[in-house]
Amino acid sequence: MEGNFYPLLKWMILPPLAGFVLNGLLGKRLLSERTGGILGSLAIFLSFIFALLSVSDLLNLPAADRLLRDTLFAWISAGPFTVDFALRLDPLSSVMALVVAGVSFLIHVYSIGYMRGDRCFHKYFSYLNLFVFFMLVLVLADNPVLMFVGWEGVGLASYLLIGFWYEDTEKASAGKKAFVTNRIGDAGFLAGLMLLAAVMHAGGVYGLDFSTLSANARLAAGASFAGVNAAFLIGVLLFVGATGKSAQFPLYVWLPDAMAGPTPVSALIHAATMVTAGVYMLSRMFFLYEAAPAALNVVLITGCFTAFLAAVIAVAQRDIKKVLAYSTVSQLGYMFMAVGAGAWAAGVFHLTTHAFFKALLFLAAGSVIHGLGGEQDLFKMGGLRRHMRTTFILTATGWLAISGVPPLAGFYSKDLILEKVFASGAGFVWLTGLLTAALTAYYISRLLILAFMDKYRGTQHVHGSPAVMTAPMGLLAVLSVAGGMAGAAWLLPFLQPGAAPEHHSALMIAVSVSAAAAGIIAAFLLVGRRAEDLAAAWPRLHRLVYNKFYVDEIYAALVLRPLERFAGWTFRVPDSKVIDGAFVNGTAALFMSMGRGLRAVQTGNAQFYAIVFLAGLCVLLAAVLAGYYL
Amino acid sequence: MMIGPDLLNIAIYLPLAAAIGVALLPRDKEHLAGPLALAALLLAFVPALALYLGFDPALPGMQFAQDLPWLSALGARYAIGLDGISLLMFMLTAFLGPIAVLSSFEAVKEHRRFYYASLLALQTGMLGVFAALDLLLFYVFWEAMLIPMYFLIGIWGGKRRIYASVKFFIYTMAGSLLMLAAILWLYFDHQSRTGIYTFALSAYGNAATGGTGMLLFLAFALAFAIKVPLWPFHTWLPDAHVEAPTAGSIILAGVLLKMGVYGFIRIAVPFFPEAAMTAGWPIAALGAFGVIYGSLTAWAQDDIKKLVAYSSVAHLGIVMVGALVLEPAAVSGAVLQMVNHGLSTGALFLCVGMLYERRHTRLMADYGGIAKVMPAFAAVFMIVTLSSIGLPGLNGFIGEFLILFGSFKVWPCLALISLGGVILSAVYMLGMYQKVFFGPVTNPANKELPDLKVREWLCVLPLLALIVWIGVYPNFFLKRLDTAVNDYIRLAGGQRPPFSLTQEGK
């Protein structure tokens, strides 16, 4: 088998699993809060160390031979199917594993401070460890079926953590919404895999590991299903899965609601790691998309549309976490634009830098919310730069990074994506991307201004955050500053060893930097009085955007409620009335009434019987005589 | 003792012997009925386990077989044995039996001797069905099973127990009579052609073709379809489940429904491969339809037990697709999924029973916020729920995955329809979970509920262990299936051709 056997890989996924079990089973009764928090963080730290060791070993291999594999056992074998529980480490999964383990560790540490005193402190760390376990399974899986285990597993962790404070019905509902919406995407993912497996089997290929699939991608390109090219169909179906997990149109609606979870969870799962799984999956399966360029167009257009739509919605939100949530949806759209333009490495690059600065922004928001005793409304903040100096400086770093100000991280990756899109010839998409960049700079500046500038508008007493929270944010800030430069120098050649180095055109850089500058300047000019004037001038437009174009309401009216009513009707009418009523009980009633009818004849009256007897005799006689004479 | 037919007989008849013993207990020793029944079923599990471990997956045909003269004048023989498929069903039955008994200790207070004797006799009937290799013997066990189940629902059931038990009995009986007629037809036909009176299953491979074959196939198919239950023959199930005591529901969902699918695999399809080849798709289509239908009707329920009952219609629907598609992975998946459904739905009914014993209501609206009051129970229920909706890493996923991927190659349409169940199951199961466990505790009656007791843990833990085990390492179970599945597909006339994936299309 291709690749080098490397038994160390399993040690990346085992510590979080152990952490999940220990914190989950021993929990409150046996572990102090301090021990539980340290245990949870330590597990992730171990994963990170093993990831570093493995990646350094991977780097020692020649560029063409960078693949490590660890097969734990034969997982499912039935008929022609054999799926191994096998892990793989190549440049793509290395980057992802390091980001996941690294950012997770920082957020675990932050959580020790953030969750202090929570009634279910141990459960929180248990779930968080479970998430990292499944995320690493997703990342390291050597075949799409095992990847699906991680894929749905992180969805489970997300569900549990969104509804972590389950006594609030709204939060519990947000968790369910996330799970169900993701399941719709997952059904698409599964359908894509079913078709892929069928195509492979038809061509005599039974291995489902990525190397085998990649080597036989031409089988998909040469097959068709229901008159549509199979590679295209598989590509689109897998992308449906990605739109669920990575919150793209039309399945993005769960992510803003997912902000009901504790803020570190929003930072880790719903910004830095899990939601990027779709981008990762498409990059992993890029060999299929190479065989079906039309599917890439679907990805490109969807990503572009989502990026723009979400950025527009983010402009008018009042809740600090909602702004960041829509920002995440929008940034994920950028990543899909990259993949759609054929530049998956640029997408993964942006995934990495985004993990740094968006995690930073979320943790900073968490620090603000923590400091204000739970307040999330931007209009009740203001002037916090004086009360929370560290948080302000850290937020400002994230602000510059996401806006695309050189030389911070976001600039490098976003600029690269825009260049790639432009080079692919999709002019309109590029233009929309550029406009979205300006909007991004605007809404994030607006957040910064509303929260930290002017005077404090709230009533809560403000307190700063402890070092256990600010230190991880500090590290993320460093990465948000330097991650772009480092990534451009090392990450891209590592992901695509053969590719030519990127040449940045000065004109393109100038254009994208001016878009960012325009957004920032506009925010400083408008936010405060003038933006409110604008909103008042177009009240309908403002309401439309503030209410997120009523997409949730439209879904409820067009899909959810009709389906629920249909389910109720199915039970009441066809099931209860027709099948059970008319047919089953009807048959019983028929025999019952026949019995009753016959019983009426059995009067017990001897004279009546004699008359019937006589009548019968007459009929018989008549019949006999008629037969004889006629 | 060698691992052979003797052990098989012990495993089958030990419960029946114990049933007689329990029934004959003196009145003042009635409290011993439960513990005695539990001891007997635990003891009977030992030979079953030995059979499972001693089974050689590589050998074709039946193992631990025994063939003795029985009713010689009729040509009926006492023939038993197990292949991989019946082995798994046999183990599932032997495994669920003790759990069903243990779950009744506090719920059942009246007529305890008769209750446990019924459960024990039922156990022998079910094990016998899976081991029988003679049609008459099969039929005897099949019918014998009905009687204790009828009593369990009719005596220890809920408010509408009489209606439910009579409905269950008559519905199943109507199907069985058709089957009996078909059996007799086959029996005399075989005699007229060969001069030999026999009920041996092996004598009836490809027993009839053409119009006759189709009619006979449909007679068997109807009897089995009622048991599955296949849409639209399912309405006895929700009533039976809602009214049955917890143990009855566990056995009903866990084992009895499997006999329908098992009947298709062991009898209907191999006997009439030609008819099955033609009628397979429409029947599987009813199954796929049932996935969506069962999910929607489950969604519409207010009663937890009824919801789980309707979800069974959905789960068994997808199993029917896998069983009839005649693709090896799908058939293996179908058999494994029967085990999975037995475990997860058995566990669900067990959990619902625990709630019922505390609050005496099954309406979701009467609960809310239970996760805060009973955290351990909430965790257990969550795992079982996830198993039921097929979360990867737990057992349900393996079966669904194999059925979907296997059947897609032959019947892509039915596979895609069944896939809809993946979405809907999350909707109704998580919806139910939320209504019961999340939100604030609004009902004062729910404020002080005790969490799981030791006895309840003992019921639940073995189920949880298997739910995780099958999800993580299913090969321990799948590898015993391969040979039997291939035998089945061979008897059914071979694999169906896959649909064309070439550029020209179909």
C-alpha cells in the first residue's frame, strides 16, 4: 500500500477520547473544577504534541512521498465493501490537524476562565474533548466513510454544546435546528458517496480510501446517472453536505442560531474548526472536482453569493455574536470561492488565517460579554477601550486582520483568493468578492466602534478578564498578525509542492487594500449618528436586512410548517381513518354486523322457524316442478 | 460437552422448563417468580453464547444441526440448526430475554407466576422459530409464540389492552392461516411429484414457479409482511406497543418484528425465487415508502411509545429494502440492522418504561426538563436516541450504511427514498428528546424524580455496550454473516443486475 506506516497517528485522536470519558464519567463527583479543566486542556495539548511530532516526521520525507498511514483495524467488511479504520497524514491533513489541535488547546485554556463556576463545568470539557476527537477523526480519516464518522460526530458535539444551557428552550431548539439542518446536508453527502461507491464498484474498484479513489476518478468522469455526468453529480451532492456543515446558502441558517452556545464554543466549533470541514472535504476530494469543472462553478457561485449575502446581513446586526456569526458565514464563502476557482490551497490558507483571527474575535467578544455580565447588544456597550484595555488591543488586532490590512494575516489569504478568482476569469464573482471585502471591513469596524469607542451606554458594572482568558487571546493575536506572512512563505509550497510560487500583482493588491480602506473609512464616518440616519431614511430596507431577509421565516412557511402539518395529516387521515379505520376496523365491523344480522334471524320462535321451513320447502318444490315441466 | 445440537436444545428449552417451574410455584413463593425467570434466562444465555463463539463462519449451510423423526406419519421431523443469519437472531433473542425479565421486577405486581411463565414460554417459542428447519416445526413455534404474547398484552397491558391484544392476535392469525394453506399446498404438491411427505425446508428450494409460485409467494409474503410490519399492514403495531407492558414492547419490537423479515429470508424468497425476483421490487418499495410514512406519522405523535412504535415501521422498512435487493452488503446490513433495531428500540422502550414507572404517563407534554432531574438517565436516553437515528460510531449507522450503499447499486430510487429517513429520524427523535429532557421543569410532579437505580443500570448497560461495540467493531458480527448471506442470495436465484451507470444511461 502506498504511504508509510506510522503508528503514532492514533495517538493524536486518543487523548481527547480519554478526556471525554474521564471528565464525562468521573465528572463533578470525583474531580475538582481545576482538575477537570486541566485534564481537558492537557488532553488537547497531548494531541497537539503528537501532531507536531508527526508533521515534523512528515517534513523529513521527500516532497513527493509525504504520506503517513496508520490502519487501526478493518472496520466494516460485508460483501464487496471493506472500510478500514485508517488514518492518513499528508500536507493537507497536517495543516488542518495543527490548526485544530492548536486552536482547540488555546480555547480549552480560555474556557477554564470563561466557564468558571458553571454547574456543568465537567460536562462542558467532556463535550469539548469529544468535539476535538471527532474533528481529528474527520481530518485524519483515510476514507470518506470514516470521514463521515467525524463529520456527524462534530455535528453531535455541536448540537450538545449549542444546547449546553438546555433549560432555556430557545437554546435547546437552536441545537436541534443545527443538527437537523446539518442532517439535510449529510444526506446529500451520503448520496454523493453512494453514487461514488456505485461508480467505483461498477468499474471493479472496491477500495474506498482516498488514494484509490483519486487514482480512479476517471471512472466517475466517464459514468452518468439519470442522464447527468456522475462526477458532476457526486461533486454537487458532496457540496450539499459542505453547505450544511460549513453554513453556506441555502443551509447556513443554523449557524447564527448556534451562537446560543457558550462563546468559546462559538469560537472553536462555529468559527475556527468545524464549520471549515466543508472546505476541507472539498479540498480532500478535489480530484473529483478536477474531473467535473461544472461542479466547481456551482461551488464558486454559491460561495460568492453566500459571502455577499452574509456580509450584508452582518452590517445591520445588533448582537455582537450575530455580527461575528454572519461574518463567519461570509468568510467561509470566500473559502468556497477559492475552491470553486480551482485554488483549494488558497482556500485552506484562508481557512488557517481565519481560524486565528476569527477565534480571536470571538474570544474577545466572549471577554466583553463576560465582562458585562452577559450583555451581547452592541448598542448597550461603547467606550470599553478604557475599561478593558487588553481586550480592546486584541480585538483591534483581529479587526485589522479580518479587514485585510497588510501585512496582517487576513490580507494575504483574502488577497490570494481574489487574485485566483480574477485569474480564473470569473469577473463578476471577483467584483462581488471585492465589494464583500469592503463590507467586511465596514461591519467589523462598526463592531469595534460600537463596542469600544465613544462612551459606555450600558448600566452593568464592567470588569476585566483574567489572564487565563487573555493569554490564549494574545497567542491568537500574534498568529493573526504573523500567520499570513508565514503562511505565504511556507504553507502554500507545503500544500502544493510542485506549484509555482505566487506572484502578487501590485495593481490587485492596491485594489483590494483600497476596498478594505474604503470600508473602514466609511465605518468611521457613518457609524454613530449618520448610520442611524441612513437606517431611518430607508426603514424598510433596514428592517429587511436587520431581519436577515426573513430567510428563516420563509423556510418555516414554505418547508417546515407544511411538512409538519402534512405529518399530522398523514397520521390523522390516511393512517387513523383510512388504513386503521376503514380497512382494519372496517373489516372487523363488517364481520361483526354480519354476525348481528344473522343473529336477528335466530329469534328462538318455533312458529317463525316453521314458517321459514315451509317457505323453503315450497321454493324447493317449485324449483323441482319447474325443472320438470319447463 | 461438545458445542453442538445439545447445547442448542438446552438454549431453546431451558426457558420452557423454567416456565413450568415458575407456574408451579406455591402462592406464598410468588415473589420468587421474577428472580427464577431471570436466573433461567441468564443460564440459557450461556449455551447461546457458546454457540455463537463456536460457530465457524467459513462453513456453508447449517451448523449444530439435528434431524430426528418427529411425527413420522406426516413426514414431519424435528430438524433444527443455525446458519449465520439465524445465529444472529438467536443471539439477539437470548440477549434481550433476561433484560425484559429484569425490567419487569417493579412494574409487574399481579399474577407474577403467570406473567413470568408467559415471558419464559415466549422465549422458547422465539428461539424455536429461528432454529427450526422443518416447516411444520417452524409453524408450531410461530403460532406458539402468539399465545403468551396475547396474554402479556391482554392481562398486563394498559387501558385498551383487550382491543390491542385481540387486534394483534387476529391480525397475525389471519396472516398465519394463509401461510398454513400455502404450506399444505406445498406439502401435497411435493408428495404428488416425489411420493414423499416432507416438511424439510431444504426440500422446497425453488418449489413453485409461474402463477402458482406467485400466489404461494404472496400468501407467505402477506403473513410475514404483517409481522414486519410492512405498510399498510402496520396498524396493529402502535396499539400493541402502547398497551403492552414494557417487557412485552421490548420483545415485540426487539424480536417478534424480526420474524417477518426472517421469514422472507428463510422461506418466502428461497422457496419462490422467480416470484420474489418479480415481486421483490414492489414489496421493497412498500418498505421504502414505509420509511417516509413511518417517520412522518412518528413525528405526529404526542405519546412517546407510539412515536417509537411508528419509528419501527420506518426502521423495518429500510431493512426490507436491504433484504430483498439481494446484494451481499445490503443483505448483511439488513440482518445486522435487525439486531440494531432490536437493541436500540428495545432500549428505547426500556427507557420509556422507566419514565412511565415514575410518572405513569407517556405523553411528552407531561415532561420537560428531565435532564436536570435525572442527568444519568438523560445521558443514557441520548445515546439510545443517537443509536436509533443512525449516528456514525454507534450501531445503527453500520446497518443503514450497508443497506443504503448496497441497495443503491441495484435500486437507486428506493435507496434515495430511504435516505430521507436519515433526515426525518433526526427531526422526530430529537424533537421528542427536547420535549422530554430540555427546557425548564414546568410540571411540579417532575421536580423530584429519582435517577437510575442499580437494577435499571443493569438493564441498560448491556444494551449500551452492544450499541457502541457494533458501531465501532461491527466485523465481530458481520463476519459470521457472509457465508449465510451468500447462500441466501444463491437460493434466491443470484444477485440482481446493477443498474447501468454508463454514459448512455439505462
